[in-house]
Amino acid sequence: MTSCVRPDCRGEGLGRINARGFCSECGRRALPTAPTPPPAAPPPSSGARPGAALLSGSTATTARARRRDVARKFTVRPAGEDPLALPRVELPSLRDLVMDDPRPPSRGQTCGREGCDEIVGAPYAGQPALSRGYCPRCRHPFDFTPRLSPGDLLGDQYRVVGCVGYGGLGWVYLAEDTQLDDQPVAIKGLINNEDEAALRTAVEERRYLTVLDHPGIVRIINYVTQPDPRDGALTGYIVMEFVDGMTLAQIKDHIADAVRPYDGPRLYEHILAYGCLVLRAVGYLHGEKLLYCDLKPSNVMHHEDRVKVIDLGAVRRLGQRDGGPPVITEAFAAPEVLARGASALTERHDLFGVGRTLEELSESATRPAQRPPGLGAESYRRVLARATAADPERRFGSAAEMSEQLWGVLREIHSLRLSREQPQPSTLFAPTSALLDSSLGRIPDLERWLDGEPRPPLASGLPRPGQVPLGLPVPFPDTADPGAALLGVPTDSGPRRLIEQLHAFPRPSAEIRLRTCRAYLELGEREAAAQELAVAVELIGSAAPYDWRLSWHRALLRLADGAVADARQEFDEVYSALPGEYAPKLALGYCAEHLGDHGAAKRFYDAVWQRNRSQGSAAFGLARLRLAAGDRGGAVDILGGVPKVSRHYDAARIAIVRVLSGRLGRAEGGAALPTAEDLAEVRTRLPRLYLDEGRESGPARDRLTAESLEVTLDWAERQSGSGPLPDRARSGRWSSWGRPRRRGGGHLPAVAGGEPSAGKGPLPIVFGEWEDESALRAELEQTLRRLARQADSPEALGTLIDRANAIRPMTRV
């Protein structure tokens, strides 16, 4: 025997190389006589443990090649149309998964002796990993070679086919159940039966698996024992259903290589679907008072079009403090668990693992074609940011809560990609009948003809900040709050009376205070509203910094003050907490529009509108943005998409008429008039509107008709070059503006697009509705006289009669 010459040998020169070529002290293979320099590797991070084994570049390349070779054996077919549908992973032959040359874990494992955290069996200085040996720190033996061989029969029932992989605690074998027509099963045994922690964990895994029954969790079938062929020691094996698919760690390679169907914008929908399905399994475990503890991509299997969580060896009882340190993977473990161990394990640790798993998958999507459309990328980023927040209190409180937000973001991306709505009622916000619109969807008030402006442009419809709190969705009360039952009872009380009733509630209730805050905002009493919110903050106590309801109400107060930029910051906090909800995006869309950030406003409105076409406030926001860009037709198209089932359907139809017949731009700058086709469409749509409780005539229809006729006359005057109405009225003379007739009777066709027809004589008025301009003026005059009957004062009556007289056609004297 020769001495070990390794500089880091613990024997400090006393270690001897035995007949097998290993040092008696450090357990490593002897250095070659003329050692070659190891391949360059990055220096270990500052947090690396002294003496930790390094993985060489060649070993890592071999491991990646092996993983991809396995992945290539699978066939991956595209998913169906359902948002939760996954690609279908199929394997032609299970035997293709069998490893020809089973190797130990490429990065080694922690020593099996409790209390020792040395890495054993890892590659070192470019040399392959050891399958057997001794821990260099505590001299505990390790053996990573498989205990079973092809053809072995376990329990006189299960015939081993071969190794298919390894987990943190044991080799996994493919076997056939000889008593059930050779049905495939998975056999899991220990990598190292000298590992005390692994032995204990195997017993725990068997106990937990026998009581679990969920389609998203691998199912235990049996438990058998077999004497070890080497030393005769009785070894236990768990028999489980065989899940023939790829782990999400292998799916990650498909994503990185943009292998179909992971090569396009639907990728993020698949990733979110993985998250939703995994959370169903995790939520089931939490309901059984169990924690998974080691959620990571390699522990989730995608088989066929389903997902299963496998390898439950790390499962612990919720609140369990004994049983040694938790089995975790550092890269997927929550910070508080890394710092404090088992005492910090809660459901939020598992949710952190789900978030990190999804993050690991999406980080491999580096191609632009794989990015989600519109606001989807930002919503996805925020949902993962909350799931993996360093402060556990900022994470989701339950698997159901996180799943709901993932599902909302998934629907958003799906609808943005296909421009196909994916509506779903919110469980956090009540829908509102109010509309974020101040004029477009409303019949013009009588003051429109009394303010002295003869040709007002179409108002933008953007509400003032103080009007917005009443037009936004309202948060549902927290069911755990004492006042939730009272707030769930419908009431017809006005805000003042409601405040009196709520103040009579005998118990402290944060939700009662928040409702009172909104009631004061309805009355315009901002200071009283702020006091109610302050009381709610005190009642919520230490959880107040994490309660999104308080941010929502602070934003409402900022809007009441007119501080839209401050409100935007508060709404952004709500968006970060609830990335899958409509309400914060609708509020942020308004704030961005008011502040002139039309690009951001469009992204927020579009995310709401594409997902749910019944959200009329988003449609009106998009229509306002189109009008601001001078796109009359685009605004009409958006408003026309509001479905009849929406409570904002009638308002959208009124807005279409007003947009088609409106003057766009500033009056003094020469507002843009509609085309002949626009005005013809108005004459078709206006009679079909549901106005005046369904009557054919009434005050609302008269006002809308008068507005459209005024613009029609304006259009006719501009085409004929006769000048604006005030000039003609002052002249005291009227000439005939009749339209030329064809021989044999009939009128010439309308001028398309409002452009004059050169060389064809006098211009026609518009689309054949009137005999001549006098007929158009006569109809407008009669409409204005009907408006005069709506006047509520002699002054208003006189003004409207004067307007009618100014429009009245005059005959030649």
C-alpha cells in the first residue's frame, strides 16, 4: 500500500491506499501518478460548505445527455382546447425506461448518519462518482448500488424488470405483477440500507401512503420484504402504481429546447396548469394535516394528460417537531425553513415549493415566441412573486387561494392569446351595476342645449376621480369577520341610514367599518370615511400590512382626494396580492388613462375585456382610448362586442349611436364629423334602442335624436360649403338647398364618405332621408320643440324655443 497524496485528505499523509485503490482515511480513489488538471469550474459560492464535492463539466454534460436521451423516448402530443388541458405524454414501451447501466446520483448524497451533513458518493476532480465507500468525516459506510437485479421475484409476485431511476431515498424499479397479467408496478427500495434516516423515512412514507387517496398523488399497492443478496439483511420495498411519464425536470429540458408543443405562447398556460393540478394534490395533503416538504420538478410526474406528485418520502405531520431534520431541497425550500428547520414548516413552505417549481420551468423559456401575450407576462410574474416571497406572511395563505389566482392568470393568458373570453365569477369581488363612464353611454342632459355652445364635441366620457369609487367592484366581506352575516343581507337603506344601522352593530368588526367607509364616500364625506378605515386597521392588528382590503380602501380614499397617482400605487399593491382578479386591473386601467399613460391603460383594460366581454367598464375604457386616437370605427367595434347578457348592454348601444354621430376633437379646432355611412348607421340603430321604458317616443329618444340631427345638418352644411349655422342665421336670408333630381324623378345617391362629387352639380344632403335641407331642418326644429316641453324653467323654455326658431327653414320672400 502507498500513502494518499491528496492535499485535502483527512489523514494528513497517514492515509493508505488499499488493494481496491481507495484511501483508508478519506475514502477517495488514489490520484493518478501524473494527474491531469481538472476542468475549470466556477469557484464555490460564499455559502458553500468547506470540502463539498464539485461536479465536473464533463459529468454534468453526461447527465444532461442521459436525461435528454430518456426524454426523447417519449411522444408528446399537443393539448386540447380546454385551458387546463395538458399535452399528452406517451411512452411506446415501458422497457425503454430501464437503465442499462444504473449509476448513483450525479451530485452525491448527504451522509446517512444522523447529524453528519457531509456529501458522499459525488464526483471529484473529474473522476466518476463512487458507488460504495465511507464518509470521509464520520467513516459511516454508504452503498448506492441497486439491491435488485432483472428477473428477481419479490414476495413471490413482483418480477423485477430493471432500474428506471432514483430518488432522494431509494432506487425505483420497474416490475411486473405476475398475479395480475403482468401489470406494471413501481418498486422502491433504499439506496443505502445503512442510512438510518432513510430507513426511518421509508417507514414514514409507507404509513402515509397507505391512507392517501387522491388522483394527483401516487398510490401505494403493497409492501414486501426481501433478504439482501449480499448480507442477508431483511430489506423492505414499497410497491406503487407505475406512473409512466416524464418528470417536470425533464419537461424543463423540452422547454429550454423549445420542443413542440412547448415552443409557443401556450407554454405559460401549460406551466400554470401544472401549478393548478399540483396544488390540488398539495391542498389534499394539507387537508389531511400533512406537509409535502420537498416539492420540486423532479417530484412531479407528467403522464398521459395528467399530473401526479410522486416520492412522498419527505411527508411530515403538520406541527411535527420530532423525527429529525426535514427532507428538503435547498433550491426549493422556503428561507425560514432553511434558517430554522422543522420548527418553521407550515403550508406556506409547500406553496413556496410550488412557486419555485413553476419559476424553474418558466426560466427555461428564453425565446420570444414562448412569452405570453399582453398583460399575461406581468400577471404571471406577480403570482410567482407572491408565492415565493421571503416573508411567509406575504405568501398565499392556502393551496386553494394560490390555485384561484393561478387559475385567473391562466384564463387571462388564454383569452389574450385567442381573443376568446374565459369568464368566471370572482369569489373576492361582487359585480357592480355601475359603469366607469360619465357620458358616452348616457342620454345627453337637457343642459347640453342650454349652455350656449352650439356645436359641442363629443365628451370623452372619462369619469372624474371622485366618481370612480362608486363604479368599481366591491370586495366581498371576509366570512370569518363577525359582521359578515349582517353585510350579506340586502338592504334598500340609503348611505346615511345604512351608516346609522351599521354603527349599531354591537361587536368589533373590521368589515362593518370598511362598509361604513364606503358609505361615507357615497355621501362625499371624505374625513369620516378615513376615520372608519383607521378603526378597521386597528381591528385587523398585526395582519394589517398584509391585508389587500386595506390597500383597496386606501386607494378609494386617494381617488376621493383626486390623488390618482397615489391611488395607482395602492391599487398596484392589490394587483400584486391578487394577480388573477379583474378588479385591480380595471382600477389600474382607469388610473393610467387619467394620468395619460394610454399604453398601460390599454393593457389593463384589454386583459379584463378579452377575458370577460360582460365587463362593460373595460369596453368603455378601450373605446375612450380609441376615440382619443381618432379611431371612431375601433371604438364602435369594441362597444359592439358587449353581449346582451351584460348589464351594460343598453349603455353600450347608446354609446355606439353617440360615437357614430359625434364630433370628435375640440370645437374651436374644427371637430371631425362622421361620414355619410356613420350617419346612415345612426338612423338604423337609433329606432332600435331600448329607451323610455320601451316606448317608441319619449324624452330620452328626443334628446338623442336631436343630437344626431344637429350633427347631420352640420355634415350637410360642410359638404355644400354653406358655412356654419350662426353665419346663416345672421344673414336673414335662406336659399334652397334641395338635392338635384334625376330625369323621371328620384334623388341622386348619397355622397359616400362625405366627400364632394366634383363636376356633378349641387351636392346631395345625405343618404336619401329628406327631400331637401328644409325637410331636415323641419325635423330638427320639431325635435327641439319637443325638448322645450322638458324645460323646468321659463328661461330654459325660452332658450330651447330660440334654438328651434334658429334652425327653422325660411322661405323666400
